[in-house]
Amino acid sequence: MTRGAAEPTVHAEGADPRRWRALVVTLTGGFMVLLDVTIVTVAVPSIQRGLGASAAGVQWVVSGYPLMFGLVLVAGGRLGDAFGRRRMYLIALTAFVLTSALAGAAPTLALLVLARLLQGITGGLITPQNAGLIQDLFRGAERGRAFGLLGATIGLSTAVGPVLGGLIIDAFGEQHGWRWVFFVNVPIGALALVLAARLVPRADRRPGRSEIDVAGIVLLGLSVLCVLFPVVQSDSGGLRRLWWMFPLAVPLVAAFVWWQRRRVAGGRAPLLDFRLVTETAGYRSGAVLATVYFAGFSGVWLVFALYFQIGLGLSPLESGLAVTPFALGSAVSSAIGGRLVSRFGRWVTVAGLATVAVGFTAVALIVRVAPAATVTAWTLVPMLISGIGGGAVISPNTTLTLANVPTRMAGVAGALTQTGQRMGAALGTALLAAVYHALGITPALLCAVGLVMVALVLALRELSWKVSAT
């Protein structure tokens, strides 16, 4: 694309007047990408019927996407830092639309799996650009509000995926409804692509930022693969068969760290500048907190789906509607939390984590004692409370985590936190599913509460450090 008059440029001396519209457009793409993590789960029976596929084969349609998504996040962030977030967003969104169309039109399971793997790669390239663009376009209290919208997008996409998937399957039928789960991305993505080309500003180029650390990308990708692959294969015995991949990750991480330090010592641009972790105030603690929280937060959705659909016999749509109060509460509190974080700081996430723990604990107790016919009615309020708390965690924590990150590293910084979130989500989902199958719904939910409480302790510990420092 050539630079035209309609394309604004980011200047250090002033904020771009189109920044809020640009943010809404880019978050639309981000919403689709994250939605595709959960929306496909309800389409599994439809895919099996439509393609005559086995349960083991369809598992890769579900797990292949988040696997590839997690593998390329940091690389996507670095590419955005190097070549421009607008350019990377437009390229990746175009590819996401095309791979979504390929998935919907797939005549065989093998082609569908291939399309999902490619779709996961494109999604992992899109996601880091959102956090990086917020760092570029917004300053001060506005940045907190922008991250509030990002947090609302994350919370909504995670929670409403099963609802939208159920609606689409009901509308288009069991035989071919699964195709429209993918086709729906095409018109929405195409519109977002056109608007993003007009509204997302170009960044001023900085000399020497286009160098890409290919070896670092490979080493980090293999490290993440060793952690995620056994987890996404857990339903088919992956943890038992592939346990050896976890210890293999240790030397790969060590090799990655050594290689990054060698590049820095040689004056070359690393994939990950470790000063981001060691010297950037608030970044390390916020990233760890997010990883632990996502282990508890993300894992409950599979547990709820298993309990509501298999345990209570609800349809996918009914199961999705049962968790909708969480999504609604999260959407509202994300926007509010984004405004409050500039005033109250870490206390916002402390309050949010405590609220999530209270809400999930209430749900765990209700499902144990309430009659099956009225469980969903009794859980509406505590699910809403949990959602309100959840919205006060994600976006405020993201704001605090990235507050002191230099703009030149914004893409990698956002991507690294999101990689931690994906790994936490994968490990938490496997853990809670194992607990659910072994002990039932209440112990699984209490396990999630335990993980949230660990995140709460981390937040309180950071507060105590700040108090002692002053």
C-alpha cells in the first residue's frame, strides 16, 4: 500500500485524533482471534458428523489453533516492533480471513486441521499488535482506558465463544453449522481490514529496527512447544506419553537465554531484551501474576462446559448462556477498572482477584448442594460477581505491567505476557479437567480458586514491596 492523505502518521508531539476509532477496529480483529479459541469447542459434534471424523482427529481442530497461536506470539510482537504494527496487523488479518475461509470450506479433516494450524499462526501475529498500538497511541490515563477495552475484549471473547458457537450451530444445522463458525470471520474480518487500512496510523520509522533474530525465534518456539504440546494432547494421553518434553524445555530455555545475551553483547538486536524483565519496573511481577491468574480463569470454561453439557444434559447454547453473566460483568468492570487503575494502581487488581475467588467459591458450593434443575439459576449471581472481579484483573494488570515498557519494546512486551497467559491457560485447563474427571465439579472449581488466590498473594506481595520502598 502507498502512503496516502487518508493515512495519519503517529507523531511524538501529539495524539492522533483517530486513535479511539483505530483501537475499536483493531480490537475487532483481536476479538475474532481470541473467540476462535473457544467457539470451536461447541462445534466438535457437528464437525464429526459433517466430515465423518473420529474424536481423536477432531481434537487437533480444537488444540492445534491455540498451540500455534502460543508459539508465534513473541515473534509476532518482535515483527511488529521491527516492521511496524500497522503493516503486521494488515498482513496478519488478511491471512486470518483467508485461513478462516479455507477452514470453513475444508472438504476433509486433514485440510481442516491444516487450516486451523495456519489460522493459529495468523492469530498469534495479530494479537501482539493490539497491545503495541495502545502503547504507541495512548498516554497517561487514556492508556488505562484503552487497556480497559482490551481487557473487555479478552474477557468477552473467552466467555461468549460457546454462546455464539451454539447460536451458529442452531441456525445452520448440525451437518454444516460448523462451517459457519469459521465463515463468520470472513465478512467481519474483511470490514475490519478495510477500516484498519484507513484508520490505523503509520509509525515513524526508526533506523536499525528491522533486524530479526531467526535463531532466537526457533529456540523460543521450541521451548514453548515443549510445554504446550503435551498439554494440548492431554485428552488423548499426551501428558503420559509426552512427559519427557517438559524437562527438554529446560536446556532449550537456557540456550535461548545464552543466545539472547550473546546477541546483545555483539551489538545485535535480540528477540527478547532481558532488560525488559530485569530492569523494567512492574513488568516481571505483572507478567507472572497474569500467567497464574489465567491458569485458574481459563481452566474453568472447559470444566463448566463438561459439567453443564455432560453432567446436566444442557445443549451447547444453554451451557454457553449459563456463563454469560460472567462475560457481562467482565465487560463492564474492564472498562471501569481501566479508568480506576491510574488512581488506585495495584489495589484494583487485588480487589478484582478477591472478588473472583469469592464468586467461584460460591459457584463451587452451589453446584454441590443445589438441585440439578435449578443450578443454572442459582449460579447467575455468583457468576456475575466473578465476572465483575475478572474484569478488574486483566486490563488493570496489563496497564500496570506495560506502564514502564519503552515503546520500542512494546510489541515484544505485550506478546511475552500473552505467551505466559496462553501457557497458564493451557496448563490450568489440563489441571482442572483432570481434577474434574477424578473428583468432580466442586473440587475442580476450588482448584481454580486456589490458583486465583496464588495470584492474589502475588499482588499483595507487590503492594508490600511498594509500601516498604516508600
